[in-house]
Amino acid sequence: MVKKHWEADIKGDIITASTLKELALKLKIKPSLIEGVYYRSRLEDKIKIRKVIEEPEKPKRPEIERSPLGYFLVRFD
């Protein structure tokens, strides 16, 4: 399952939230201002906002090889 959240970097302090609105509440600023920071690069010298998407590693598929003798070799590395 893909996990998503927002991060605000204010002079090295990282604040996270699941939505931009929640991030605005944590920063005690208006949601319209937080959208301006993210979408229109306002105040970019003081605050940086980014969306973080974490995808879990997918398991590798096994490789199947056929030997000249008719056998199958299955590798899981």
C-alpha cells in the first residue's frame, strides 16, 4: 500500500501531516497561504513544502530457466 504525507521544512525543522489543510493547522497559518507556498512558491526562502510518496518494495519475481535436459530451474534471488 502506498503511503502519502506532506512535509514542511522550516529552517531545518520538519513537520509532517497527511493533508495540506492539516499541515496548515499544525503551522497555525491559513490553508490558502499553505497552498500558495506549495503551488506558487511563495515564501520559498523560509518554508519548503513537499509531498512524500512511499511505495513498499515489490517482491522480486522468480526467474524460470529451462535446462537442455528438459528440467526447469527456478531462481528466487
